[in-house]
Amino acid sequence: MKCSRCKKTAQVALPSHHAGFCPECFNEFFSRQVERAIRHFRMFTRNDRVLVALSGGKDSLALFRELHVQGYNVTGLHIDLAINGSSPHARQMVERFCEGLGAPLRVVSMAEEGLSITEVKHKVKRPICSVCGKVKRYYFNKVALDEGFTALCTGHNLDDEVGRLLANTLRWDVSYLSDQSPALPASGGFAPKYRPLYRLSEFETAAYCFFNGIEHSTAVCPYSAGASFPVRKELLNTLEEHSPGSKLSFYETFLKNAKALFEAAEKRDGDSLAPCTSCGYPTSAGVCNICRLKEQLRD
């Protein structure tokens, strides 16, 4: 197979784009997909201070490198979840990565915040993945606002986005469908949040890491057994295999034709938010989930 751009031997095939690329041209393709996402949603400019959440996985590291290469003013944010057996390795991976790029990194330790996920797992009976997600989103937002960043980015790729969209659609969850977007502007105590990788698949971010020598964590969270998202991803991968381009079409058609309807419904019928009486984080209750979780762990 020949590269679709330069006609050298292709090393990666992308059926959804009817294309194949050599490593150099694949990097150009990857860059253009990120640029297209940023430009289309007017996410941020090179004058913005961009905070990028770094887990140590391939997607967030690929995003950070690409934004760094494109000349954006990026700072990494790593939430050390204090999960026995996996968190130390992930933190070391992120620290080594940022040091290699000469890029700034901010680390927030959940053990120091009194929210070690290992301890949470033992003391809280709710599904740990849901609790962990809330903790991470809380501190992403807190650091972005407290330290004056004008954009907050996460490494969610196309597979993540369509998997979430499918789950929310199966439940007809109006609240979550209303704010599913690659770009959410600042509002009511929330920092502006962006997902510049939404046009790129998990396979494509993995290829980017491979071609650019990005060492990343492949460890599976010890608490993820029984999670439902791998099942949804498998279903969508089967659809994509039979009909290349289905994932991106599903997502972009939702954004074009349906998202505004759910936004209107949520604005009309959804719960109103107010600052948490303890920390100021937006919540529909008097005290936010994270402050209540901290109180529960202290008991």
C-alpha cells in the first residue's frame, strides 16, 4: 500500500479516511485533525494558558506533545490517585515525559487531599469508577480556575466520545447529552473544557505514540473489572469494521442535529446549580459530592 500523500510505502491504514500513510505523513494527518478540531470549535489560541490533564496513558500524552509541537502554551496536570500498584508508575511516566519535553507539570496528590482512591474503594459502597471520575473532574476544574488557566483539555478520543454518547443515548440521559461536546465554554464556576482529539480514534493516537516514541502506561486500573465501557467500545468497533467512518458520523450528526435539543430540555427542566457552601464548586445540592466524600472518609 502506498502513502496517500507522498506515495512512499504506507505503514498505517485508515479505512475510515480511505487512506494510508507513512510515519511522516501520518503525523501531518494527525496534526491537521487536531488543528481542525481547535479551529472549528474555536477552542483556544496560542495566547491562552492551556492546562492538559495527563493520566500517563497514550491519549493524553499524544495530545500534550502535539499541542506542544504546535506552539501552544501548555502545562500538564497529573492527578495522583494513590491507587496501590498503578499510581506510582503512572506518575513517574508523566514526570519523565514532561521532563523530556522541557514542559511544566503540576501534580496534585489525592493522598495529601485526603482522597486516596484506595481508601475510598474500601470505605465507600458506590461504584468506584464513578467516584474516581468525579474526583478527577473536581480537581481538573479547581486547578484550572485557581491558577488562572484559560483552557482545560483532556485526551478523550473519538472512541471515548462515541462510547459515552451511546451510553447516554441508551439511558436517554438528558443532563449528560446536553453537555456532550468537544467544547464546553466557561460557565457558573466551571472552567472552559476542550477535547481536541475527538476526531481521532484510539488506534490513531496509539499509532502517533508509536511513530513518535512516546512511552506511555498500559497498565489496567485494578478497580476497572466489570466496567461497562469496554463492551460498548467493542460494539462500536464491530460497527466501524463493517462500515468505516460510522463513529465520526454518529458523533458529528449528534452535534449537528440533536445536541441543541437536549441543551434546551436541560435548561428548561434540569436542576439549577449553586456554589457548594463549603468549597464553592457548582452543585445541585447544598454541599458538593467531593466535600461530602471527604466528610464521609473522616468519619
